[in-house]
Amino acid sequence: MDEQQLYNRIAELRAARALSQQQLADTIGVSRKTISTEETSRFTPSVLIALQLAHYLDVPVEQIFSLSSFR
């Protein structure tokens, strides 16, 4: 099976709320580097982190992550 790319809108949603990577990281209990690597798709978040992001950003997980590009 081919490896699929996971796309995300973390940076877009974070910026819309005027949050820094550090502020978002502190809120959900991860490092700033974790947020950075997730935003650039170098790291696939755990289900727990994905759910924490969705809860804090007040959007469904599907509005943050997708198997196809948001563009």
C-alpha cells in the first residue's frame, strides 16, 4: 500500500486566532517543535493530539486534517 500524505490547516487556523506556535503548544501540552513539525507535515500527530487541537480550535478534526489537499 502506498503511503498517503496527511494535509492539515493547523497554521491557518492558529493564525486566524492570533496564536503563536508556543501558545498553542502550551495550551494542548506539547512542545512548540511538535506544532511546527505537524504544521509542515513532517510529523503525523497522534489521535490524542488531533482531538486536543480540534477541541481547542473549536472545529471538527476533519476541518484540520485531510488525506487530500485543502487548496
